[in-house]
Amino acid sequence: GQNIDQPTEMTATEGAIVQINCTYQTSGFNGLFWYQQHAGEAPTFLSYNVLDGLEEKGRFSSFLSRSKGYSYLLLKELQMKDSASYLCAPMDSNYQLIWGAGTKLIIKP
Amino acid sequence: DTAVSQTPKYLVTQMGNDKSIKCEQNLGHDTMYWYKQDSKKFLKIMFSYNNKELIINETVPNRFSPKSPDKAHLNLHINSLELGDSAVYFCASSQGSGETDTQYFGPGTRLTVL
């Protein structure tokens, strides 16, 4: 079957760095997306990885290891506005996104 | 300029009623989606639709039906609403493959069935 595993909740301090891990199992693979969702709002696109390695976009970086079925999202210089849920979503062989429940990130001053 | 818009934002209705949620995208995308996000925050794909193919998640009851008057619109019609239909429904759209399959979401419609 298809499965996504992410921590349910994480807490970090403003200005710090946090890494949100995601392991997945899918039928085929066409890349992996990370989305951010603030409470009561729609998910918004953060990153896409299809090749192994690290993709950096400003304060956010995303890493992928296809052989391990593993990805992480790295957030640096955390700001209060980064408090949100972060959704890992691999794309299967039918180009369907497989969604987990996401990781709720709480930032404390 | 809202890329993906949905109406209404909130919908409160009685069990047994029929209701529709509208979705429009002005991105020129070919593919549109409907998702249900329940209280546990899982996003569950209900339908994906482009001008060639409708893909239905087999777990979706046939009380739910997508209707697409044109490629910029994908409306969701729900018959005989049940309490368990209460959730937030998101419309999304995408174009292409790979990174261009990035899905852009509408603001969501919070449906409450009483």
C-alpha cells in the first residue's frame, strides 16, 4: 500500500533550525512535494524534489533520498509566522499526490 | 487576482439536502481536483479531472459528483448530505508534469452538516 510517515507535532524556538522528516512508500515515484498549511487556510507549495539531494530556497531546504524513501524539510532562522502544518506529498506512478496528515510545527519565542 | 477561487467559503446545511460548491481557476491549467480534509487534517483526493479524463477515488460515495462546464471550472455537487460529510473541501489545479504538476489550492469551503 501507499503510506506517508511524518511526526505529528514539533516545537522549535524562534531563530533556530528545525528538520521535519518524512518517510514514504508509494506505487512508483514521480517526485515529492512539500506544502505549508496555516490553520484555517489552504496548502501552499514550498518545494519539489525528484532527484536525490538537497534543494535550497532561501530559509527553506528540502532533501530527497529515493532509495531510502526519505525526505526532509529544513527550516532555518525560524520566524513566528512559520508556525503551520507541513505536508509531505510524494507523487505516485499515476501522478497522484499521496498526502500524509502533516507535521504541526509550533514556534516559541 | 485570485488564482483558484471557491464559493462559498462557509456552508451550513441540514442532513438530506443537496448542495454545490463552485471552483474556478484563472491559471490556464488543464487539470483540476477536489480534496476533502477531515478533522484529522488528512487531505483525501476525491476527484481529478482534465479535459480528457475523470479519475474518481473509489472510496468517494456516488452522492458526490464533479461537474465541469469548461476547463476553468470544476464544481462539486453533493446529494443527500450526511453528518459525515462535514469537512473542509479544497479545490486545486495543476498543469503539466513534474514540478509543473504543482497543485495550487483554493481557499477551501468549510461544510457543516447539521
